[in-house]
Amino acid sequence: MRLGRTAAVGAGVAGGAGLLYLLQRTAAGRWRAGEGELAAAGLSLPPDLRHHFLTTSDGGRIHVVERGEGATSVLVHGVMLSAATWTPQLRGLEGRVVAVSLRGHGQSRAGSEGYAFDRLAADLVEVLEELGVRDAVLVGHSMGGMVALLLALSRPHDLSRYVRRLLLLASTAGPIVSSPLAAFVTASARRVLSGAERRGRGPMPTSATLWAARVAFGASPSPAAVDLLCGMLDSMSPGAFAGVLPHLLAFDVRDRLAAVELPVHVVVGSRDVLTPPRTSRVIVERVPRGRLTLLPGCGHMVMLERAATLCDLLAE
């Protein structure tokens, strides 16, 4: 009897594992795209970009791409992403478009001061000064929006020299998880990421990367967009992710939002499960000059899911 039960449990586990494997293979086929499909979807970087590699005051290196002239939009991505996130805007937005890869992301590297958000904000000020940016719209997605908010609070006079308003996409002013859970996640992630770094692997297993990419989108994303996101998630150094993660999880400026002087326009998708609409409403309700745009059916990746809408908002 006991042997029969054990065999039945084993068969169930094996069947479940087989089903998960089948689902993974099906998803991989559905959400992966080749270079030709990326180009056809307008998700390959334009060939006429101007590339800059700027050395920061602590010895880091920041990779910036730009295109066009005139009214300036400065684009700052979320965690584990890069300037490539903004490919549709680099292709379709009028004026001067400047896309920054934060330290530890893309081709940017950290200096001696690590990954604290104050340091990421300082990097951004140094980039704006070096490139002679003035009267720009600063667009921050997810973690990039958090860095933009911190900069508006900690260095408002510096920021006002370069920027006239903030556009925050799918972002938050408070912690993503509770403090006790954040400590557990940070400790667990450090062990896993340390092992991945030693073995020369990405920050997540391939199957986890694929599902994480899909969850970031709302209804019916294009395979090319999911594949673009997978490529960025795969390419981040586990060590850099381990450096950024505790600062990401501990971020909380909700009680300081009344001091934000610049106009703030917050855009969020109704199907964003990573930074849901309620987190955007907190920002809009507490900043003096806040505005909210809710995009029905959109997930976390606003710049890929609603590229034309975002370009229209920036053109205003």
C-alpha cells in the first residue's frame, strides 16, 4: 500500500515536471524572436545613434546614446534593463532623445561608490551636465523613476538647471515589498546571485527569465518585445544586480513627496502587476503638481507596449 502511494506521488511529480517543461518549451517558442523579427518590429537600435562613454566622479563608466536635435527628452530605464529599452522612442520621437544606461546595466559600470540610489542620481546629474542638457523632460521607468524622484528631492536646484518636468512610467515612491520580506529576499538573492556570478551565468535561470519577461507585460505582447526584454534580463551581471537590489527594496520617499517642485506626470498600465496603479496614485496625490494617465490593458513595459502613446505624451 505504502509503495503504491509512493509510486503514485512520484508519477504525479514527474507528470507535473513534464507539464512544466512542456509549458516552458511552448512559451519559449511563442515569446522568442530572431534579429529579423526584432528589426521588423522596430525594436533594433537605429544605426545613426551617437554613443558616449562618460567617466563618473567615482571612476565609473556610463553609456549614453542619443539621436536628433532640439527639444530634449532624457530616458532612464528600470532595473535589469538598459538604454535599449527605449528603442521605439529613439526611432520615433521628435527632437533630441538621450537614453542613459544606469551603472551596472548595459555597457555601464559602477565606480568605487557602488550602487546606492544617491550615487545613481549623482551619475545622472553628471551626464546631464556633460552633455549640455537644458530644459528637458526627464522620463524615468520603474527604478529609473525612483532615481528621478530622489534627484528631485535631494538636489532640486541642480535638477532644475537641466529639467523642466518629470514623466514617471510604471514607478513607485515606496517599497516594493515589506521591510521583513525585503531583508529575507536580499539575503536569499545574494547567495543565489553569488553562485551565478562564480559560474559565469546570468542572474536568473533561462525559464525564470522568460516568465519574468512575460509577467512584465499586459495583454498580448509581441514576441519581439518579450524577446528584447529577455535579452536585457539575461545580460545583467549577477553581481551588479546583487548590488542594486537592497537599495531598490529599501527605497521609500513617500513622506517627502510634498517637497517635489517640478510638475510630475505619472503614467501606469491598468494591468501592471509589478508597480500597480495604486502606487502611481500615491505619487500623484502627494506631489504639488501631479497628473495621472492610466493606460487600459497595459502592463509594466509602457515604452514597448504603448510606444506611440508615449511619444505623443512627450510631444506635448
